[in-house]
Amino acid sequence: MTTFSMTIDGKPVTGESRFPVINPATGQPFAEAPECSRAQLEDAMASADAAYKSWRRDEARRREVLVACADAIQARAGEIAPILTREQGKPLPRAMEELIGCAVWFRVTAGLQIPVEVLRDDAQGRIEVRRRPFGVVGAITPWNFPVLLAVWKIAPALLAGNTVVLKPSPFTPLATLKLGEVLRDVVPAGVLNVVSGGDALGGWITGHPAVRKISFTGSVATGKKVAAAAAPDLKRVTLELGGNDAAIVLDDADPKAVVPKLFWGAFANSGQVCSAIKRVYVPDALYEPIAQGLAELAKSVKVGDGLEAGVELGPVNNRPQFERVCELVDDARAHGGKILAGGAPKGGDGYFYQPTIVGGLSDGVRLVDEEQFGPALPILRYRELEDAVERANATHFGLSGSVWSADPERAAAVAGQLECGTAWVNQHMAILPNTPFGGAKWSGIGVENGPWGLLGFTEIQVVNVAKG
Ligand code: NAD
């Protein structure tokens, strides 16, 4: 069985203890990851702290290192992608896209400016608003896009002058460990440490006194624990949490045009995307063609092992999540839900669930109110548009949403009424490296990406110079 190493102070560290990593397409372990001990985490923190002192001084060098990271990932994407598919489940071409996305994110971030604003500069004095790094950043990631979401943190944190201790999810540690290995040759020792372990390791990181900023992506429940752990030391936090995105179809939409986009907005990565469409509101007049169109597509896509050619959707990533999807669909059925496609596991080995479309539901059922994070989509009828908007907003979640119409301006006006971080029109999940992404309400605090995400890894320092 292949073993992978952590990266601590620029060196490979395997440790005494290891845990198995399961391939969700088979349900069987296929490799092992090191279980980071307390002492190893102390080493990682000490090296990050020590490296910070020189890393923060040379911005031009940091930019060069980020570009070198992009080059290194691009050169070795073909080596990392199959590991990502085997631990995460996504089809190999999608894994490759995730890796290329990492290179793009490093490159775009390398070109961002760390602003210095001059508020006053005259004979009496000069006032500058500068941006200082925090020091050591603790970065914690989930299992749906493990490498890309890690890079969303690493690239801006490093450009701003911080050093990083990164912990991937125990369900998908391997591609991230490999990323650490690839970047070992490029990033100075101690600047990027990658450690692996269970949820307890996450708690050790968020509680560690060396960490001055936590950048966390994961569920709302864990996000609240992270915020509580950050409070005693007043550590800064960015939280990218769960969502329950609504798509609202307006009465002038063309079902043929919107159905494929709605489908992939909901089912990409087998529905395991924070900002996937998780419920669709459809006016009575369009309900039949849209629900039927989605059901036909759901029945036609190829589900299977992501390493097989032509597979469009892989398995659910892990057993607890697979069981949760089963439970939510069974509950929807028990509450009057009409299964229009799927509705059951695919059978056989692995955590495969049939792409599922459920009609006949209203709000108040778990599949509609909770984040399913899997391949099961409820389609909900509405009569009045105001009612649909109100139902879309009647949730603690506020990550993103979308509005679909033949008239983009009309849809944009409705999009503005959605209580969420990103509101798309006639598209969903259009996430770009130069555009901020983050959640309203319980879906998060702060944003990632672009200049706004970069500033989240800095704090303001005013330098006020008296002259004469
Ligand atoms: P999770 O919250 O269970 O775990 C996320 C990470 O937190 C893992 O690395 C885990 O080991 C760690 N962790 C667990 N307990 C911890 C603790 N007490 N302290 C510190 N770290 C701890 O989430 P998940 O199941 O891995 O991911 C799915 C969730 O992530 C979904 O809700 C999804 O919507 C959300 N997500 C959000 C975004 C976003 O950008 N908003 C992106 C992707 C996923």
C-alpha cells in the first residue's frame, strides 16, 4: 500500500502512526496517510513561526515563489490527479481540471497587489494605510475540492507574507500531501507545512497559540466550533461554510435552455459542492417540462468509478455522507416526495447513489431545508414570485443562489433580493479567481479570492509620519 508523507520544515515526515484512506468507488482502503502527533504539530508550528521572520520581508521573492508553485503543479498535475480521483471519487478529467485550477489560482494570485493607500502626503506629514501579514495561518479544508480549496488559502496567505500550516480532511488527505511534496522543492522550508490527521488535529490547530489567523472551509457545525476555538486568543477567522442554494426559475424561462444548466449546477461533483443548486423553485406553468427534463437527464448520465473513461459522476465521497443522502431521500419519500428519477443507491461496491430528482415536496422537509451535499435535488412549485424569493431566503444559509429567465435584467433584479454572497443569473457556480466568494448568514464570515480574499490575510497598519 502506498504511503504518503507530511511536509514539516521542508522535510518529508511519515511518523509512527498512520490511518487508511478509502476509495469511495470500491469502499476499500487503498493507501495510508500519516497521523500527525502533537509533537509533529509543534514542529510544524515552530518551523512556520521561524520561517515567518524572513518570509515576510521580500514581497518580490514571494511573487516569484507563487509563480514557481503554479509551474510545479502544472508540470505534475498528471501525477496528482489520479490520486485525487481515487480518494475523492470525481472523474479523472474533473480531477485534472481541479489541479489545473490550482495552477491558475497561484498565477492569478501572484499578480495581485498588496495596496498601500496614502491618505495624506504634504509638508506637515504623510499618512499611509499599509497591510501587514498576521504570522502563522492555520488552514483547514474539506473533502469535496481538497486541493483547489487548499490553494485558495495557501496562495493569498503566502503572497501577503504569512506562513501556513495546512490540514486536509481525513477523507481526502493524499492529493494535498502530494501537493506539499511537489511544493517542497519550490517553497522555502517552514513556509508551507502540510499535516494530516483526524478532526482532533483540526482542534489542535485552531487552539494553537502560534496561529494568528484561521482560514477554514467546511460545514456550518464545524465552523461554529472553529469560531469558538478562535475566540480566547482573538485569532482572526475566515469561514467558508455550507450552503442550501436556491435556483429560482422565472415564468419566461425556456425549459430546454435551462434544464441542462440547472442539472449540472446541482449535480457537478455528484452534488458535493458548497455552492451547488440544492433546491429549484419553478412556477406552476413550467413545473412539468422542467421536472421531466431534469429527470430524463438524471437517468441518462453515466455514474461510475472516476477512473473509467466516459464516467460523468463519481460516487459520494464517504460512508457517513452516503448514508445521509440515503436518509434524506427516504425521509422525502415518507413526506410525500415523488421520486422522478433515482431514489436509491446504485448497488454494488462503493458509495454510489443514483442521481435523484424529487418532486411533490414543499419547504419544511429535510431534503429542502437542510444541505444534502449529494446527488439528490428537490423541485418545488411556486405561484407568486415574491413567495419563491421569500422561501429561498427563509434559511440560515446564505452562500449563493441563481435566477433563470429569458430576460437577464429582470432576473438580475430578482437576484438582488436573494440574501446570499453570490447571486448568479442564468448560470450557477461560476467561480473565478479574481471575484470574491463567500457566504452571508451562517454560510460564512469573510471572502476568498481576488484582492478581497488577499486582504483577509492581512491587517491594517497606519503609518503616520510627522514632518517638520
Ligand atoms: P467538516 O466541517 O466536517 O470538516 C472540514 C474540515 O474540518 C476537515 O478537515 C475536518 O477534519 C476539520 N474539523 C472537524 N472538526 C474540527 C474541529 N473541531 N476543529 C477544527 N477542524 C475540524 O466538513 P466536510 O464534511 O469535510 O465538508 C463538507 C462541508 O463543507 C459542506 O457543508 C460544504 O458546504 C462545506 N464547504 C464549503 C465551501 C465554501 O467555500 N463555502 C466549500 C466547500 C465545502
